[in-house]
Amino acid sequence: MSFRNRLRFEHQLAALVGLLCLALVGATVGGAVWLERRSALRLAEARLARLAAGMAESLDITLRERFREIQVVAGLEPLRERWASDPTMVRGVLSAMRATAPDYAWLGFVAADGQVRVGTGGMLETLAMNGRAWFETGLARPNVGDVHGAMLLSRLLVRTEPEPLRLVDLAAPVRDAAGRVIGVLGGHLSWDWAIRARRRLLDQDLAGTDLWVLDRHGRVILGPHLGTAPFGPARLGTMVEGGRGTFAAVIDGEARLAGFATAATGERSEIAGGDPGLGWIVVATRSDAQALAPVQRSIHALLGLGAAAAFAGIALAWALGRRAAAPLRRMTEAANRIGRDADATTLPRLDGAREFVALSAALRSLLRRIGSTERELSDAALRSSRVAAYYRRQIEDLRQVAGTDVLTGLLNRRGFAGPAEEAFARARGGRGGAAVLVIDIDHFKRVNDQHGHDAGDAVIRHVGALLAGALRDADTVARFGGEEFVVVLVDLDAAEATHSAERLCVAVRNAPIGHGGRTIPVTVSIGLATVARRDPDIQAVIARADAALYEAKARGRDRVSVAAGEAVERAA
């Protein structure tokens, strides 16, 4: 007896209602928890996206302003004749620039021969800058270099930041009054400005938030783990293509949310020289656990409330189950007395619910009908035996019909089996030769595609009729399905069977079919195999003929191909 059958109805009803309560409460609480989590994660993602965008904007603004200053000062008309002739004035201009924008670690004018003629604070003067990328490129056009370490200036400058000095190079060509390039105005922008901007934004944000700046290759140039590449090429490409957005990823073994924004992309062109195109990416991250911490208390309260509601529902379901099952218990007790107690001949009338009233009335009526039902069963048994005999006759008729193909009226695969096995047995017994032809209509799919399936059916009937009319009465032709036919030729050797197959090819080729006002040319390919001693059954002969058919198809169709080892192929 199964576990369910050992339970009383009231227990099953209570369990069912209780499960429904649990499912409803679970779905409600689960949905509320999911919504709380999703809302918290979306808020966190939006905050991270804003933080990354703020950092990117800070980088863009500072870099754009400094780059514009370099280009503007390099092109000032009053200075065109002073760059090479008045180093004192040039030094004053550069010092004023650095005082106005302390983010510059160094500014200087480098002559076309590569020698530093003027430098702020006298630093680097007389040193050669030949081979430096910013100088060589600056001779041709304004340019910005990516973040790099500072060797010379780190020993000359006094800084408050604990991190090593790193610079962003800015450069623009300097021309004289005739327009000739006489040197380069270069500036080394201290990366401390970006460090301070990062620190300021993180101080304003929630604990556990981090900010990275990546270069165009995905390496960290600001933030923890400098020089590492925390993201793969696929993620990096998505960020570059998207420009701004959010994503979730596992970073250093921890599930984190991230917002990103691109900076210094070169897309803004508010100034003559264009913005620098360094391709930086700012990424702000925060762990999932910290993002969800504010809603954990609400989630716990929802879970507690859901558990209380579920227990209350189970208790109510138990009480309802006992009350609903009481009439059934009375009915069961009365039914057990029938047949044991002479006075118990019927069942009581139940009340309490319409279904119970209907059940008691139906059972009382059932007891009254039992006697007459037995007689009806006897009559039904007699009728059943007569019907069974009728169906046996019908089945015999269907077996005969089952051997015929509906479309062509030829034998089908089932009807073909008997004559084919008989011909095989005769050939193996030495009472005459036998050959099998496997015939396939060429390009039949093209007929269906170009003329429709009705035309395809007409072609199949046409070929079937041609084959049946061209064969002897002793031969057997059948349609195996689709556009494939199989023929058994008896009392013929291989040469005679090949000749008969070629006649079939010619007969089909010379009898195109007309359909829908159009003439459809039809050809067939035939594979031939004769019964040999090595063949265990007729299916082996059919298989060799089928292989020969594929050879005929491969050789160009509309031909007969004889199975290997029996005869040389002959085109029809």
C-alpha cells in the first residue's frame, strides 16, 4: 500500500491546503525578497555608474583644459619671436602657467635640436629630449602621452603623495613668425591630480567602494594592483563599445557590482587640436554583500512574517480537513456493516455539502441497481464475443490492403517481402536466376520545388505505371517510399537483367509527363545486383543494388549501374 493510501482523507486535505498555503506564502515572500534585492542592486549599480562617470568627467575636464593651455600658449603671436631669443620671458610665462595650474609637474620649451632651453624652476635645462615620444611627435602635431613613471623629475620635486611620481606628457609644436617649427612646448602633468580626484570621490561614497582607471590595454593605471589586467578582452571590448554602463563580475574571488565610463576617448573636439584619445576606462566596484547589506533586515523580517503566516495556514487547514471529512467517516462505517449486519441494507443520507448529499444518493441507487447490472453484464459478454469475431474478419481484410501502396497501387515494402523472399529462395536453390533493381527518380526534389507536391505525386504514379507496364507478369515491382521503387526480375542472368534495366531507363526517359499545362521530363537511375551465393538473404541483395544506385547517381544519373564484381556499368 502506498504512503498516500495509508493517510486519511482529512490528513490529505490538510496537507494539500497546507502546501498551498506554503506555496502562496513562499511565492509572495520570495517575490518580495527578490524585488528588494533587485532594487538594492539596481540602486547600487546606478550609484557606481554615476561614480565612474564623475571620475571620468574629472579626468576629461582636467586633461582637456591642460591640453588646450599647451596648444594656446604654443600658438601665442606675441611669443613667436621670443621663444628662442628671450628665455627669461618664456620662463616667466611657464612659471605663471604652473602657478595657475599646480597639476603641472614641469613645463618647458625644447628647441628643434632637442635641447631644453627653458624649464620651470630651471629643471632639466640643457638636457637633450631627442628620442622622447612626446618631443618627436610634438614637432609635428599636438599630442598627449599615456601615464608613465618619472625618473628625472621624481628626484627634483618635493611631493606629499606616498605613491611614485607618474606623469602624463603634453606637447605642441612652437612656430616662429614665418610658420617654421622651432621647437616644442612640453608639459608633464602630474598624475597626483587623478589620485586626489579618486580619493575625493571615494571619501564621498559608501564604504567598500573602489575606483580603478584602466589604460586602453586594460591595465590598471590608478587604483590597487597597478599594472595588472583585471578584465579579459571580451569584457574590455564591451566597456569600450558601450562607453558607459554596469555589469556584475567575480573579481579577486568576490562577486562584485561595477559601473564603468570611458575617459579621454578623443571624441570631444571643443578645441582646435582635438581632445586626447588615450582610451581610459574608469571602473567603480562594490561587493554584492555590501550592496545588499542595507536590505538584509527587511529580508529577514519578510522571511519571519512568511513563516508565521505559513504555520497559521497549516493549522487552519488541519481544522478544516477534520470538519470536511466527518460525513465520509459516517459513510465508511455504514458501508462496512452491509453484508455483515442483516439489518444493514442501505447507506445513510449525508448532509453538510452538496457533494456529500449527491454521493450518498448515488451509492444508495447503486445498491439498488447491482442485481440488474449482473444480467446486463452477461448480455454484454455475449455481444462482445460477436463483436470480436466481426473484428477478426476485418483485421484479415486490412492485412491484405496493408500490402498495397495507396498512391501507385503497386506493392509496398510489406507486400513486396513475400514475392522477393520466394524469388531469392528459388535462385539459391538453383531453379533460375534472380536480380534486384533499386530505382530512384532523378531530381525529384526539384520537381516538388518547381511544380508542387501534386506534380510530384503525378510523377510517382506515372513512373510506377511505366515500370509495371514494361515488366513481365513473373516480375515484381514495389514502391518502397518517396521516389524509390524496387523490382525483382526472375529467371534472368546478369546480362539479361542489365538489358531489362536499360530498357526501363529508356522507357521513362521517352515518356515525359504533362501536368498543369507544362511538360515535366523524367529520368531514373537504377542500381542492379543479382542473387549470389554469398548473400545471406534478399536484404543483402537489395543493399548491394542500393549501393550500385548511389554509384549511378554519382556518375551522372539516368543510367544503370551494376553492383561491383558482377558486370561493367553501362549508360542507358
